[in-house]
Amino acid sequence: MRSLSLSLLLAALLVGFAAAQSRRPSPFSSANRVAEPVEETEATQPAPARPTRATTNRAGDPFEEELKSAFAAEARWLTLHQALMEDLDSLAPCDEHLARRIQEAQDAAFEMFGQRTNYLQRHQRYATEVREDLERKLPGLTVDRAELEAHLKQIAQELASAERRRTELASSLRTVGSSDDSESVVTLDRIITKLEREKRLVEDTLREYDQSREHLRALLRWARERERASSDQLALVKAESRLWKAFYDGVTLRVTLHCHQNSPGPYVFPTRSPREVLR
């Protein structure tokens, strides 16, 4: 009874899967979906063209807005930084405007690194969530496949048994001089046909199952790689931000030194002899 129930369930699943496949491509290639074909309403009058079905609203990058913000911050920083480098030698070292521009460029750089850090951290958390979810699913898939393999083995054994009985029945009928088209032979042939169909059904299910599992494994590899890459990029962003901080600190020190060098020195009173003082 359990074998029959499982067989019926598998048959229903594959029938539904085949019907779905006839309407659209595999769910594992949703990016390549196209509009559904239009059926003709009349033989002599073609149906009006239907608009192409809109693509999915899910963005390729779930954090695209954060990346746009990071790029916008980078553009602002580059504008300030490049203008500062062009005017650095032409401005007076002690000009307060120069010090303010250095600080503005430095603040813009830190904002850019902050935006990029936020983007990479969100990607890293997302990849971690995907990885943990897939790691929970894959062991369950292994158990499910073992059940399918056991069912396939059971069907193969039943099919082999039915074929042996069919061979023995045909031999026995020939021995007693009876016809091979008796009701018993027809019944066994129907059983064999049913078991062969069921065997192909389970084999097809296993193939689809393995494709699904490989799809999940590919996603798991992607999640692990994305998690690692995000961590590496975060470390590089932190290192680069420290380098730029050191650069702006050096520019500030350079300007400060030039300011002191170009400032008038302290007033030196002319020395006079004691006699001149007494006079």
C-alpha cells in the first residue's frame, strides 16, 4: 500500500511538472523566461498579439541601491579631491580656505568608504544567510534521494519477479497445450507494462531530483565564495581607508609646515650696548 501511494504521488508530481514544463522553461533558468505562446482563436483570424510578460521585479543585485550610493559618494569625493590636487600649490599655505578644502575631501573619502563598507557587509550577511539555509536543506535532500532509490529498487524487483512469472506461465501453458493469450497471460502483461512505466517514472524523478540538488550545490558554492570575497574586500577597503587617512594627514602636515615657513618670524629688537641704554 505504501508503494502504491508513493507511486501515485510521484505520478501526480511528474504529471504536474510536465504540464508546467510545457508552459514555461525550467524554474532554475528564470532569467531566460519568454512570453507565453498565443493560441489562435479562429482558424482564419489570428488572435491579437499579447504583450510580452514583464520580467521579474527581483533585482539582480538585492543591494543595488547601496551600491549606487557608494558610487555617488565616490564621485563626490573624486570631484573634491581632484580639484584640491589641482589647486594645492597655487593656494596660500596659510589660507583657511585650503584647510577647509582638505577637510572636506577627507570627509568625502571617509563617507565613500563607509558606503562601500555598508554595501559589502550587507552582501556578506546575505551570502551567510543563503549558505546556512542551503546547508540545512542539502542533508534532507540526501535522505529524500535514498527513499527514491529504495522505491526504484523495489519496483525493479517486482518487475523482475513479474517477468519470471510471465516466462514460467508461458512455458507451463505450452506444456499443457494451452494458448498464450489466456487471461492470466494478459493480466501479467498488464502488470509488467505498469511496472515498466512506474520504473521510468521514478528514474525521471531521480534525474530531475539530481538536477535540483546540483542547482542547490551550485548556489551553496556561490554563497560560500561570495561570503569569502566580501570578507576579503572589506579588509581591503579598511586598508585603503587607512592609506587615504595617512595621505590627507600628510597633506595637512605639509601645508602646516609651509605656512610656518612662510610666516614672518618674531620681531628681533636691535641689540644695544649698556652705554647706549644708560644714555
